[in-house]
Amino acid sequence: MCGVLRTGHGGGKGKRVGVSVRIPDRAIAQSLRIRRPGGPLDARVAPLALTVCVAACLVTALASGDASQGAPALAVAAMVPAAVIDIRERRLPDRWVTFAAGVFATGTWIAWLSGQPFDVSTIFFGALVMAGPILALHLLSPGSMGFGDVKAAVVLGAALGSVDWHLAVVGLTVASGLGAAIGIGRRSRTIPFGPFLVIGSAIALVAGSFVSMRGAP
């Protein structure tokens, strides 16, 4: 960035002195990052909504008495930090998405050791159903859907698929509906989609737990 300083006496011709000012890339990124966070609704209400949904998800999983739903609930909960960062900075950090994937894999492995069966095909279909449409949108318009959302959808879809791959359809539908409603209501052209994926997954898991409890003898 170059500034220009003009010197000289009144009436005379001024002399232009170029002043070179270097701004580190990190400082530029930080200044842009400060301007990007949303308003009070994003900063306060959204994290609270995420916490409530995930708490309901965990409580419902425990109340159902089905140990196989513990790992998906923990995986959804582990995605909350990534969703909060997405609200503030419009990005889903790989380290938190990877952490959630590790939580799900570890929880599933422990449940398997305790005698709880799981079907790899339903996990695969859950990830495919939730991440497939998001990946297609990312390929068609990378500016409208980031690849971080694709990776988050893979983890969340796999978690829901471990219970029932149809829950991934419910989760994606709820996330898309909520995201569209909030975007239209706020008249915003861009919104972070990660939080809606987490909320939609939590709602789908709670709904699945409720249905299984109702159907239990």
C-alpha cells in the first residue's frame, strides 16, 4: 500500500514524496476477519440455540437407553466449536471437524466393543445423503458453498447414518429450511451454513430417538 505526502510552500509547486507502507498479510487478514462477524443475533442467539439443541440431543440419547446413539450425539456436540467459529469467521476449521470425526469413530468403536452392532453401509449412505447435495453445490458454485461445509456434512451424515441413514435426509432438510428462512428473514445474501447443519443434525437425532422410544414395547 502506498501513500503520497505532498510538501512545499503555498503557491509553489509541491513535491511528491512516495511513502511506502508495508502491511503484513496477517494484519490484513485480521482486519478483514474483524469486519466479518455477524450482529448480536449471530453472536448470542445462535450459540445458545446450538447448545440447547445439542443438550437436548444428548439428554434424549441417554433417556432412550440406546447406547448406539451415544456416539452420534457426541459427534454432533463436538461440532459445536466449529459451528461457532463459522458464525464469527465464516469458516469451519479442519481441526474441529477432524476432532468430531475422531469422537464419532472412538464412540462407535467403544459401542462395538460393548456388544452394540453397527452397519457400515448405513454410515456410508448417511454421509453420502447429507454431503452429496452440498458437494454438488460446491462444485457448481464454490463461492456459495464452502468445502468446509462438505466435510462437516460427511461427519454429521455418518453420525446420523449410524442410527438410520434416513435421519441424514431429515437433518439436511431441516438445515436447508432453517438456513433459507433465516437468510430471507434477515435479507442476507450469505449465511454460515455450518451452524444449521449442526442444529438440523441434532433435531434429526432427537426426532429419531423420540420415534424409537415411542415404538419400543
